Amino acid sequence: MVEYVQRDKNDLLKYKITAFLFKNQSFLMALRVLIAVVFFYAIYYGYAHPGKENIFTSAVFWGVFWALFMVVTLPTLGRVFCGVCPHGFIGKYITKYGLQKKMPKWMQNRYIGIAILMIGWWGVYYAYPGLFRSPLGTAVMFTVMTLLAFGLYFVYRDMSYCKSVCPIGVLSRAYSKMSFTWIGTYKDECSSCKTFDCASVCDQNLKPFTFDKRNSMTDCTLCMDCTSACEAVAFKVKKPSFSLFGKFQSMPAEIWAYLLILAAIPITMSFHHGINRSNAADDMIWSKTAHFFEQYINFGSMDAVGLFSFVYAVVFSVAAALIGMFIASKVLQKDFKTTFYDLGYSYAPLFIIGSIAHTLESFFTRGSAKIAEGFAQGLGITLDVAPLASRGDSWLHIFGALKWIAIVWALVILYKRLAKIDATKMKKMVAFPFAASLIIFFLSVNIYRGYVFKTYGVAKHSHHAMQHKTVNSKG
């Protein structure tokens, strides 16, 4: 154990305020307890007040936790949400007194979490809009996830639920690579250590002293236990997404997380919540497909257009990525899987940086007021809070630049990673646009969406608006 180290200027643990926020265990414990209390109270409140008059439950889960906190912190501070997550916080104690079994190999599959997220959440979200976002639906969903998490914590060791099953786990691990913070160690001081306290205190069975050499923090959740165990551990500010410019062992599940989440959120929303609000909505392939099947199938309360918007977004996105990367691999004369899982890290900025624009704009125009009123309701207080901005405010357009920054950032990462492949410059130049096919598709969708609204105009009674009205009328 190292008891003293002269910290670098970019080490956040060097300064009293940031050291208190990220290292002080008493403060972190109080913060985790507070978040856990709010988390479980919001679930209880959803059962106690299942009607639409309950705005507290939605404010907690869909106002603060997602998307505001997750979307803003992942590309900046990293996986700080995982460090304060109520499941992980309580799970550490459940695991300590649990059965401590090793999770079977078939469950050590990060695609389980991705499947839960894609099918269990986004598929249902578009097919039955409002189901999970109702107070009761939200309470039921998080109750199920909590029971599943606690059960797996009790049976398996090393916080295996967080690594393999948690739908947020793979997502946060993948997108945290965009952040500008990094857990590492001071090599000279660390080399003399013989007790390995930073590793022994880690509930995930990780070794912080290997992070720098591997250029990867693996499954680190920024719980910060290691920073208190040994002074040689550092929490440094780095260049954003710096690890993506170097070599590390790629994880296929992370590439699929980037690809599928891009399809499920910004692409599908551009189709369903965007273009479907225009006068050209009925001419879109997802609308035509839905109307065709509605002649033969009674979808009931299901939003068929929303479902097919989701399906087409996934199909188009996956096709663009795979076909482009396949051609790029042939040009580079490299194995397809190696090419795809190496260059696919360039997809990272597209959703997480691009979505900040919508998240921040929504926060200023309506989110802040709903959060304030919702938390006041949870405390038994009635508040009428005005939004911080109106939709027509011109300064809000500055957030729109983030989507274009995301595209440029993705192209830069692709260029940097392509440069490390052993091939001629000419082959790399030819391969570049094909490897960037998903990025180009994302760009094209944004341009086409603007073209549709400019050419055809906004529909007065769009399908999305009618569906939203129907969901609200059902309570």
C-alpha cells in the first residue's frame, strides 16, 4: 500500500473539492443512500399513485436518471452513474453474504443486457408508447429489474450481474470511452507495492494498476473504493475519447451496443417522432408496411407504425454498417470481424454526443420545470414552475451543433483507428468512405429529415400526435 504520492496537475484527487466529491467515502456513502432512498420511494409512489397525476415517478426515472444524468455524464465523467447506482450499491452487500458462485459461461454474455435493452425496452416503447412511462408501468419495470438484480447478486460473485446482465452495464461501459476521466495509477510508486490493496478492495475483481498498460478500464464502475485503499491510484483528466485513438482489446458487444442504440434511439426517433410528424408521413416505407399489415392483422392498442419504424431503423442501420465494413475489409485485405470490431469504435460519438443536444434542449424547455414540480410533489408540496426557455428561443439552436460535432468526431476516430491498420495509404483512402457508411447514413437521415419538413411541412394532425393523445387518454 502506498501512503503518499505527489499528484500530477491533471489528477482530480489532488484538489480538495474534487477529492471530496470523488474520493471521500463518507460523502459517497451519503450520496448513494440518498439516491437509493429516492429510487425506491419513486417506485413505491408509482404503485401508490398509478394515475397520470403522479409526475414524481416520471421526474425521477425519465427526468433525472434518464436521459439527463446518463446522457450528460457518460461522455464527460464516465460511468459515475454505475458508481452510485442503487442496484450496485446494495448489490455489493448482498454479494458479500450471498452464495458466491461463479456465473455459468452461458450467462457471461453481454448480449443478454443488449437484448433486454433492445427488445424489453425500446421494442416495447415504440410498439406501446407510454406503457413504461406511466407511473405504474415504470414502477413495475424497475421492480422486476431490481428483483432480478438482487437475485443474481445473491447467487453470483464479482458483481456478475453488472458485467453481463444489466442492460445499462454494457451501454455505460461502451459509451464511457468517450469521457475525459481515467482511473489509473502512478507507475513508479505502484511498482514498489506488494499488497495490491487497490485490487483486493475491488468488488468487480479488477486490477487498477493494469488499466494504463491495457489502455482500458474494463468493467470499472468508478465506485472509487480503490482510491481510498491506496494513494497511488489516480483519477485524471485526459483528452476526450483518448483511449479510442490507441490500441486495446476490442469487445464485440460494445460495437453492437453503439450500432443498435444508434438505430433504436436517434434513427428510429428521426423516423417515427420526426418524419412522421410531416405531411410525407404516409409515404414512408414504415407507414406503408404498417398499413399493409393492418389489413390482415388486428394490432389492437399497438402502434404498428412505431413498431415498423423501429424495425426498419435497425435493419437499415445494421445493413449500412455491415455492408460498408465488409467492403472496407476487402479493400484493406483484412479479416471482416477484425475490421468491424476495430473500426466500429468510431460509432461511439454518434448517439451519445448527438443526443446531448436533444437532452439539453428538452431540459431547458420543459424538463427542468417537470423535475422541480415532480420532486416537490414527492415531498407533498405543490409548485408551478416556469420552463427555463421556450421552444422559439434562438439560443437553443447552439445545442444543435452537437449533432454535427458528433459526426466529425466519429470521422476523426475512424481516421485514427484506420491509420493503425497495416495497409497502404491508397487502400486506406479507398476503404475510408465504406468504413464510414453508418456515419454517412446517420448524416443522411438528419439531412433528409430537414428536407422533408422544409418541402412537405409539419402535419397538423400527425400520426405521432394522435398516438400520443390516445395514450394520454388511456391514462
